Amino acid sequence: MPASKSLRVCSLTHKLVRYLPSVELQTLLEQHRKEGTVGDTLLVLQHAPVFTVGKRGSAQDFHTDPEELRRTGFEIYSVPRGGETTYHGPGQLVAYPIINLRQLGLGARAFVEGLEDAMVQAAGCFGIEARGRVPGKTGVWVGERKIGAVGVRISHGISSHGVALNVTTDLSHYRHIVPCGTPDKEVTSVQRELQQAGTYFEAGGEGGDAAKDDALLQDTAPNLLKEAEQHMVRCIAGVYGYTDVQDIVEEQLLPTTAR
Amino acid sequence: MALRRFAVQFGLRAQAPVADLAASWGRAFATVLPELKYAKSHEWAKPQGDVAVVGISDHAQGELGDVVYVELPEVGATVTKGETFGVVESVKAASDVYSPISGEVVEINQALVDEPAKVNSSPYEDRWMIKVKLSNTNSFSLLLLLLLLLQVNSSPYEDGWMIKVKLSNSGELGDLLDSSAYEAHCQH
């Protein structure tokens, strides 16, 4: 009988989280997890618009001058995670598992494959056929279009940073960068895939009114994100065999003495 | 891991069970060299006089996946047992590597930084990371005897290191796992 495995899930998707505070939070959680004062934790959130540059990223990844991007309201940060440069922003579901991989007996590859599997399954819940585990192309793909990105850090056996699934993300922001070091690949989102498949809207049958569709899109976008969140959390918990998933609020993330 | 690469190359990856079998085969037969000392975090140390050569094990490179980036310390830097001395990236995961012993870095394996895939390609051969200078050599003579008894062919190792460290406390070598204890640890 497998031992019970518990995952705390903290949803912060109701607001836009600025990047730096999220890194600080992860650092604290990572430290506490290492010391054993908190259990495995999954943060789920949306970021305010930001470009992040991983260990292998560089200024070369930017098509638009970073200073100009900052002037127009994007933040840009270098981060100690794997991968190159990517975009995070509203409509994109970000999940940061701060979990003890040594305790789970997972090496880096197995952990990342699990994250990709979870995103593939979550996309599958929308009827989208995605794939991960593509040699040399970490991430989750629908055909040749990238729908989910991965960039993690493993320190003392504890994971941080994680994944980003485009749900209703404004994909135009990706034009400012070479996303994840793949200059010739498109990015996509759950919303875009559903639109292109023509399955996004109820078969009202009458061919559709573009303006009405857009209005409906705006109305349903938050629901789409919420739905994606539910799928992602369930799929992440599932791939790593968590038997017990506990929803917690922000105030419960850190031990009381730390606050 | 050679079998896994074979599977990948010939598109067998799409047939998950076959690729998984190949990967499992590779992992089941991960090389553990008897003449090295091992840390539970999968780094190895090989004494060479008052210097220890450090790298990551075959088991470690298999668990990481294809390495695309290696970050090593500067020569002259101090490394401490159990603390991070560098970073290795694979599959978009940046993983810390930990020094099994303490001391001063006297040499780094630039070939790994230039060609990160060498971390995967040859067990121990080109995979040393750092050389660390030992500060006292009490444990050394016993290890030297062991090495001579085992008639180590040193050349496959010589190329497989990450850093060379001048040891500040060679007693730390005694805290590390020998090859059979390390093999048992990997079976967990």
C-alpha cells in the first residue's frame, strides 16, 4: 500500500502576481521545505506581464529593446531556472511546485516529464491533443505550436519555478522575444486551439457572428482559466501520486513563526 | 544510457514502452566504479595526492537527461562539503551539484563547459568537473593502497572530471560512500 502523500495547493489566480515577490516567496518555501517545516506545496498563479531570462537566456533573445519594453510596462528579470527567455502574463496559468524530489525519488528528467504529462493531460481535458517528452524540445506542443513551457530549478533536491500553460494569454507579446530559444516555432494557447478547432463556442449552428463571438470570449475567458487551473492541479497531483490534496490560502503557506 | 540514445535517434521514442525499456536498461546498468567515493547526492570524488577530482556519477547523468549547460566555479574558489559548487542544466531543469569534500578549486574541466553533452556521453571518462586540493592527507595513504590494489586504469577517469579541489579536510573522504554502499543507495 503506497504511503499517503500530501500536497498543499495555494491558488493565487484571483490576482496578478508580480514576478519578484513570487521568487522571494518561492525561496522562502524552498528553504522551509528543505528544513521540513512545510510539506510539498504547489503555487498556482497568474503573473503581471514579465519576460524572464533563464540560465541560458541572454539579451540576444529579445527582438525589441529591453529598455523599451520596460518603458511600456513589462518587467524583465534574470532567473536561476533552466531554459531561456519566456513571457508570463494575464491569461497564462503558472504553476510552481515546491516539492521534495529526493523524497519522491525523482531525478530532474522524471520530474520534468511529469510536469509535461500533467500539462498534456490538462490540455486533453479541453479536447486538445498535445504532447510532451519531445527529445530536445522540453515543453508541451500542439503540432508544432508551443502551448506550455517548462523552466525549473532543483536545489538540495527541492524544486522551484515550474510551468506555464497559455490559456487565454495575449500571444502577441511573444513577438518581442525568441520564446524558449525556438525562433521558428509558434506559440499557442488553449483559447486559440479551441477557436481554430471551431469547438470553442456552442454549436449555435448559424455560422457565428464574429463580434458576438468576441464578446462571448471575453465573458468566458476567466472561466476558461479557472477550468484550466482545476485540471492542472488535479493532473499535477495525479502524475506524482499525491493521495491527499489540501487547498490552502496565502496566509497558510509559511509557518507562523516566519511571518 | 547508450541504449536510450539509440532509441531516441531511431525514433523509437514515440513507442514509449520500448524507449522506457531502453532507458531502464541503461539505468539498471549505470556504472559505479569501485575506486571512487560517492556522496548520496550522486557526486564522486577521487583522491589524487592532496587533490580530489570531482564529478557526477553515471546514475546522476541518467537521471538528469541530456545536459545542455554546465556552470563551474572559478579556480581558486572555496568549496564546502555538502554545498553547491556548480549547476548542470538538462530538460529545462537547472540542478545544483554539491561538493563531496571541502577545499580550494585548483582546476575546472573547461571541456564540459564548452561541450555539456560530455556529461552524458561517457561514464566518468570526460565527466570530471572540479579538482579540489586536500588540506591533510591522513586518508590518502589508505586510498593509495586501495587504488594500487585495484590497478586502476586512470586514463578513462582523468578526462571525466568537473573540478579538482585541494582538500582542506581529507577526513571528509571517510564520510563518503564506497562503491557498494553507493550502488545500494541508487537502488532505493
